[in-house]
Amino acid sequence: MGEVEGNRRTEVEEEISRWNGFARVLRTEDKQAFDEAMNMYRRFASETADPVNLAAFELMMLSITTGQMARLRKLEARLDQIDPRFKPEPRPEQNQPRPAKPMISYVKPAPKKAQRGLCDFG
């Protein structure tokens, strides 16, 4: 188990180092946001079970997105406490699924006379 964890950690740090050039050109506040995102990646990647077979970049994006969603939900809850008028819209899992409307379409056949005209070359 420790070896797998060590391999995952090495893979994570290698992927982060690939993005160092991008990080160097960021403004200070953006660099801080980038560092936070990479820390989210480190945290969630270390929690990921071994059987999950994701590429390092996929794992990075999922980790960052998950971390951002968790923070966003906390902010929404706090904002709702401060001012209930800013209640967030219901999340999809809270809505009842709507049945899909059946889509029926067909092409009306051409009149017999028009069909004959297409084949009549003589």
C-alpha cells in the first residue's frame, strides 16, 4: 500500500512540475490561486483509491473541481445565512427528473405524381 501511495505522490508532483512554466507567468494573486488549486490536487489525489485508473491530468482536473465545488457550497451556505434573498438555485440532484418529451418526426412522402416525375426522363 505504501509503495502505491508513494508512486501516486510522485506522479502528482511530476504533473505539478509540468505546469511550473505556466505558474511562473501568472500575476501574484493568480499564482496564489494556482497554488491553492495544486494543493487541492495533492489532497484529493492522495485520497483517491488505487483502483481508480485516471491519467494524472484527469485526476488533477477532477481534484481541483471537487475542491472548488466544496468551497462553493460552503460559501453558498454562508451567504444564505447572511442574506436569504441570495438563495442558490436548486442543484440538479434536488430536482425531480423531468420525463423527456417524445420527439416524433417523419418526412411526408411526396405525392405519387411527383415520385413518377423524378424517374421519368423520357
